[in-house]
Amino acid sequence: MSRIEIVDAFITTLNRERKLRIYLPKNHDSVRCPVLYMHDGQNLFSDEDAAYGESWGVQAAADAYYRQHGKGLIIVGIDN
């Protein structure tokens, strides 16, 4: 099963922290996966965190891709 990890990362060029929301497919620890970086991380996965109350459904789309193709990818969402 996929999962979302949330990490606070200090970005030196901005001199502040940003929240990273990281989607990990169920096989991420046993195979190499490509990584997709996306802006507006707060909007990607959870309706509760989305700016306008509805997420972009990225986790559901990535899970569907995994089921159809047997390949996963790691998605790193960087909060605004």
C-alpha cells in the first residue's frame, strides 16, 4: 500500500522551512523508482490540507498507474 510521509525541510536559499509531502509507492524499498517533484504540495494528496478544500487526487492517480502498469514513482510535493 502506498503512503504519504510529511517532512519539514530547511531550505537555505529561502532561509526558512518548507513542508515536503512525499508519496511512496508500496514497492519503493525494493526497486528503483523515478521521482516527480511538484509545487503546491499542500494541494496534492489530502482534501483537509488543500487550499480550496479539494485535493488534486495525485495519490489516487499514482495508485491507479501502479495497478495498471506495475510500476511506481515517488512524488515529492513542495508546499507553497
